[in-house]
Amino acid sequence: MAQEERDRKSLLDELTALSPRVQLAIGDRTILIGFRSNGAASIYFGQDFVVGFNAMHEVRRVFLHGSLFRSDPGRSVTRMDRHRAPGQSEFRSHALTDSAKSELQSIIRWHVEMLARALAGDRFHVTGCIPEGDSSIALASIRAELHRILDAGTVFSNGL
């Protein structure tokens, strides 16, 4: 438990490229949402599922259960897996099939919808906010961004 709390705290502190950023508790889940200077959002649904968007609210990259998925030109999506051997580490990549891409989009959409519903129903607790202080402005930005992401259809970017 102490390790988990330290991981959560350090994630909030370490993501300096995201400001503002807010950490929420929704049920037993910890979710962190933040914005880059260009307005692009990143959502950390715990340690094993991260979705990064671009400023046009399109999915740019996803980290899910140890695999990195990224958008490539032409709206294709590549899965990159790390393979380790003694003394070396390499990434192997392959393009997702249309059905695998659709499944990944469904997973992302479900999580974003769940987060939007929790925020709309005030079923969350703010457990951290940077910059410190009143989190209401950041929460208003997050609510608006979630709606823009959902309106965009959780599409993948052109690899921008």
C-alpha cells in the first residue's frame, strides 16, 4: 500500500510537462488528467493505461498493459512491444488490424465516458492538483475536454 501511494504521488509530481494536472479518486481507481502547453490532454487511468491526445482531441498514443500504441500517417495504428534479451532491449512493431484498432478505440471510449460520467455526477474526490489551490478551474477544463474528445469520436490522429 505504501508503495502504491508513493507511485501515485510521484506521478502527480513528475508529470511536469502537464499543467494543470489533477489527480482524482473514482471508487478505488486513481486517475490523473493533465494538459500540455498546446492544450493536448493526457489521461492516466492508473499505471497501466495511459491515453495521450493531440490538440485536435484525437488519440496520439496509448500505453496499455505494457504495449505502446501510436498513430501513424494515414490513421493506421502501430503496436510496439518491448522484447528483452540479455544485454539488449528492442521494440518490435506491427500495424493493428481494423478489428484490433476498433477494439482499442472502444476501450478508450468506454474509459473516457466513465470518467465523464463520474465528473458529471460528482462521483470523485480530488486527491491532488498542480498548480496547488482551487481545482475547480482545472476540473471545468477537464470536463470540457472530455466532451470534445467524445465528440471527436476517439479517432486516431494522422501521426502528428
